Amino acid sequence: MLIKVKVKPDADEVAVERKSDDKFKVKARAEPKRGEANKAVQSVLASYLDLNKNQIRLVKGGKQ
């Protein structure tokens, strides 16, 4: 399954909002440095989707 995720790093809270079947908005507390936010997003999505972290693969990173 391929999903699109909009990430808000360095957020005040950790949250997942489902926008549609394949679009999500994820808020993570981690800063967008050294892959910290990517790891946090992977963990948050795994928990939300009831999957193991190694079942989630980030295909493309965002642009600032």
C-alpha cells in the first residue's frame, strides 16, 4: 500500500489525522534533523496502523 503523508515536525503534540483513504497528516515532536523526524513518523504511523515499524518504508522525503 502506498500512502501520502504530510508531516509537521517539531510539533507540540503527536497526532495522526486521516485525510482520505491514502492521505494522512502526521504531527511529530522530533526535529527535522539527522532523520529524527522520519524515524518519529515511521513509529507514529506504525502505531496508528497497527503495524511493526519495519513494515513502514519512507519512499521520499519532503522539501523545505
